[in-house]
Amino acid sequence: MKHRCFWVTDSKLYKDYHDNEWGQPVFDDAILFEFLILETFQAGLSWITILNKRENFRMAFDNFDYKKIATYPESKYESLLLDRGIIRNKLKIKSAITNAQLFIEIQQEFGSFSNFIWSYVDDKPIINNFAKREEVPATTSISDKISKDLKKRGFKFVGSTVMYAYMQAVGMVNDHTTDCFKYPN
């Protein structure tokens, strides 16, 4: 039997996510944007809630196409508010549209969002060495800096805790615990 990180439940969805996505370095802007949307919607909720609704989010938000999302008219916003398959939070839905617009601005400035976000960790994952749940931080000085920088640019729902979870999800940090089969030896 594989030993996984402490947060993984018996859910097949959770196991698959942990085993195949979480902590894997992502450099593709489309996937980086997907995780940005999912993490911002997760703020204040459990990650399994988001995973359970991920396909609904994918359909509702045009397969996380940031170019489309950036140009959503008011009518699309209104329809998202009625979509029971996603988190129907007015501010989070608005932020997805605003964040898509700002995501594109960062691409134009840095060549890609990947170039921008990975520069915070010198373009390589930070491999942590945590043995217990209590050792894994909710924020770091890097997530604080990313959060501050994104907020200054106008991004919403990008607090330091959300940004650290984002860093974990896209592999900027590898926080698989030392007893996990995914921990890099």
C-alpha cells in the first residue's frame, strides 16, 4: 500500500490528484491559469470541494480559457451566478474575470505568466523536507511576496495562504512529506 501525504483522504479523486498533479512542476500558462482560478475559488473552502466541482468549473469557465474569460460580458457573469455546479460567489466570479485580464497583462510584460511566477523561485522547485503536518507552513516569505505583488497589480483572492497553496499545486514547492511515496529521494 502506498503511503501518501497526511491530507489525502480515501477519495479516489483526492488520491489521483495527489499522485498525478500536486507538486508536479507546471510551466504551461493554460494550466497555471486553471490552478489560479481553482485556488482563488477554494479560499475559505476545502480543496476536495473544489476537486469535486473541477469539471463543472471547466465547463462553466470555457475550459479555463483566460482569453475568453477576460472578455466575459455581464450576461456571462450573470449566468455563472446561476450555475449550481460551481461556487456561486459574486466576488470570486468577478475576480476570475479580472484576474484573467491581469494574467494577460503579465504575459505581455514577461513573455508568459510562467516566466513571471517561476522567477520567484529562480525557475526551479523548492524541495522541502517536512516529516509532519505541523511542519508544513500555510505561508512563506515567498508566498507573501507573490501575494503582495499580485495584489498591487489588481489581482483578487490572492492572499499569502492561497498563493502558498498555489505554489504547492503547481510544483513551485514540493511539500510531499518525507514518508510519502511521492517525496523525491
